[in-house]
Amino acid sequence: MIIFDQVTVLYDDTAEPALRDVDLTIEEGELCLVVGHTGVGKSTLLGAVNGLVPHFTGGTLHGRVTVDGRDTAHHPPRELADVVGVVGQDPLDGFVTDTVEEELAYAMEQLAVPAATMRKRVEETLDLLGLADLRHRALHELSGGQQQRVAIGSVLTAHPRVLVLDEPTSALDPTAAEEVLAAVTRLVHDLGVTVLMAEHRLERVVQYADRVIHLPGDGRAVIGEPAGILRTASIAPPIVELGRAVGWDPLPLSVRDARRRAAPLRTRLAGHSPAPVRPAHSADRPKLLSARGVTVSYRGVPAVREVDLDLHQGEITALMGRNGSGKSSLLWALQGSGPRRAGKVDVTGTQGGPTGDPHTLSAADARRLVGLVPQTPADLLYLESVKQELDQADAESGPGEGARAILDRLAPGIDGATHPRDLSEGQKLALVLAVQLAAAPRVMLLDEPTRGLDYRAKTALIGIVDRLAAEGRAVVISTHDVEFAARAADRVVVMAEGDIVADGPTADVIVASPVFAPQTAKILAPLPFLTVEQVAGALTTDGHGEARP
């Protein structure tokens, strides 16, 4: 179905090719997972399948890519639209209509699908992706996860033979991600659709893959069975890392298979207490933010319902919950810029600085109390270079450490002349953090910061938020990434329909939920281990070498 024949892609502004001598075949009805660190060429590989590379991106393509017998060098994307459906990382970039139902029908209109067939396919897709209640909603009113499901649905209605998905679950909560992946696997097994998928959250998708394409970073692409590729790959989900740590062979790829293998390991770990993921803090940490009765609604529809929340100095809180539960609305209400129908927020400032409710203060004073990084950090970047962004932040923030110095701590080596839009997702996040931290806020709010980050970048982000907490700030991270929350947070707050339904230490909250539990916790339950690092530490102190079953 998809054939790469000695494909090399070289962009004009780079010395080394993004892809080098790639030679592979993806069969009909196969789900193929593309893995690798950020910037190794995954998007280039995906873009070559429907002709975006090089027709849209530029550069030079050597070799030959054929899809269902069509050479992409001679068929631009519009001539492949009936056979290849593409969903990019940012769903908003692909929307062309105003409402959910219109967006689902748009691709079929362009392909002249009969009206009766269009209506039937729209209804099927609404049910398949759980969008029936949103059919008449405006796209801009949806949460990020809801938009992602609509973007996938708008491609599925055209019934493509090849489906290319770039980070399809990055904005979805665990339950919604499972629903989307279940729908994708049904397309593969029931209809023979060929799926090529790039995804950083491998723990969600690797068990569904027929084969894995690993891009190690030198332009090559290595394809093979998932367990074989992931045994030595530079990137792997926690379940594979655990298998490597304890010497399992072959490696399990699902929690079910791992639990079957883990009985001896659970027995061996039964006498060990896991080391704390984060250092212990005193119970009397000063309170930096107190919110009481915070209520947010849009056109009479409540998004946040009378929420009470306290944030303490040096504490990292993970804010979790399904898509549309009110997480982003709460963060914007705490920051002061978002709408708030009722309630009060009180923030303790530094000595001599502003104190009070950010909603009632000037924008400059509010920034010194609470900083917020939105779901798409690039929304806050509007100048022509990194240096201009940093200089503007310093001008607005007044005397302080300086945005450049902060950026060099977070992500050293970024050239000031670089355009912000040319940075990687991790670098954009670091730049926006530096811009916000230049104002030295006591409270830092991050909305879905792990979206688009690989495991290595997430580890770097954990180091960043650890430093923020060590500096005495309160940090709140809204996230659907349960593995990240298990490694990064002292405390987890779970929202549902605008209410806080759980609030407590990370281990207590996420282990008690089958939805929010990380893979290690599921495999080793009822033992209280959350991360592979905790298991490895316990095995080291055990002194018996590898824990083979």
C-alpha cells in the first residue's frame, strides 16, 4: 500500500537530510507506529505519504514514494485526498467550517459524495467518536481534546484507504484516547485501512501496532516487530523500560501481558517501600494562593462550579480530568484574565510587591502574582526573534533576573536571532516560561505543557518545574499525561463537570483510579510503586542483580 524506495529528503536550510535512504513497505490493513525523539524526521516521513513533502514543505525528495500505486512526486496532496487522510498535530490548523457537523461533512462535499451517503457517514462518525452531543457546537467553543476528535472524524468520513495520524491522542484524556484508538483499530481490522501513526505517548498505542518504524536521528528508518524494535530503541514507554530493567524477554507491550509476567517481581518487591518520587515537604508550607467559590460559565453553561482551592509554596500540583471538565477555565480564572462569574482569588505577593486578586489588578501586577502558559505556548509569541521576545518581557517586567538568563537555565543554547516559530515544541515552551518568569510570579500555571513532547523533553520539563518549586513558587500543571503526573507532582486534583472530585497526594489519588493510574502501578498493584525508577531503586537495594521471573 505504501512503498518508500531509497527515499532521501533534504531541506534547503539544513546540512544533513531529514530522511536518508529510507527503504520500507507498509502493507494494506497494517497499523504502523512511527517512533523517535522530537526533530528526527517523523513529520517528514508522514508528510511524504500524501505529498506534503516536498510539494508544500519545499526541499528535495530523492527516491520514490508510492501510495496505492500513485507516485507522490507526480501527485500533489489534492490528487491523493481520496486515498490518504491526514490529521495533523494541531486540529485548529485543519478546520475550514464553523460547526462539528459541517466539519465532518466538508471532505465528503469536496469528493462529491452523494447526500444520502454523507448523512449516514456523519451519523456513524458522531457515534464512533462520541461527538453526537456536540454536533451543533461551534468548533472554537470545544476543548482541545474535543477538537482533536472532530479533526479525526472529519478525515474518517471520507473513508480513506490510508490514514496518517500525527500525535492523534496528544490532547485527549485517557478515556477519550482509548475511544479514539479503539475506533482506529476497528478501521484497521474491519475495513483494512492502513494506518501510519506518530505518537509520543507510546504507552497508549504500542500494544495496537503491527510494526514499528524507529527513527534513531541520523536520517535512517528501521522497521520491525514492536518488541524487537523497542528492546534497543532510544525511546520507549514505561512498560518497556520496566521490562528492560527486570530482564523480561520477550518484552510485554500491554499491561495484561506484563501482569502475567510480574508475579515473581511483585513477590520480590513486597518487602520494599518505594522511594518518594519527590522530596518530602513540611506540612506547614506557606499558602500562596487561596481560591473560594470560583465559578465560571459561558453563555449560561457552567464550566467551573464554586471551586475552593489552596496552593502552597514549593508544591507541584497536577490538575487532571476528562476533556471539557473545566481545567483550562479554572486556570484562566485563577490567573485573572479569564471570565469569572463569582468567587474570589487571593494571592500573597513578595514583600513590597502586589498582593490580592489578580482579576482586580492591572495586567502588569497580575503577571507578578500568577503566570500562565496556555495549551499552545506559541499563542504568546508574536515578535520576529527570540531576542525581541526576551527584551519585550524584560521591558514589561521591570528589574529582575532577566528573561535571557532564565531561558539559558531552562533551555541553554537557543540563538537569539532564531524566529520563535522555528523552535521545537520544547524550546517554545521554555521561551514562553522564560517570558512569564521574568515577572517573577509566585504562582505558575501550565496548561497541557507535555503536548508534543517526547519522553526526554518531559524529563527536562520535570527538572524545570522542580526548580520552580525549589525557588518557592507554587506550580500547577494541567495534564492528561498520567505518567508525567506520577513523576512530577506532589499532589493531584481531579475535576469533573466543573467540580473538584478528588484532591490529595499523588500516590493516593492516581493509584485509586484505574483511569489515572500509570502503567507501573497497574502492573505491580497492589504494591505502591508508581514509576520504573522506583522499581529500579528497590531492585538495586535488594542486591540480587536482575529480577528475572
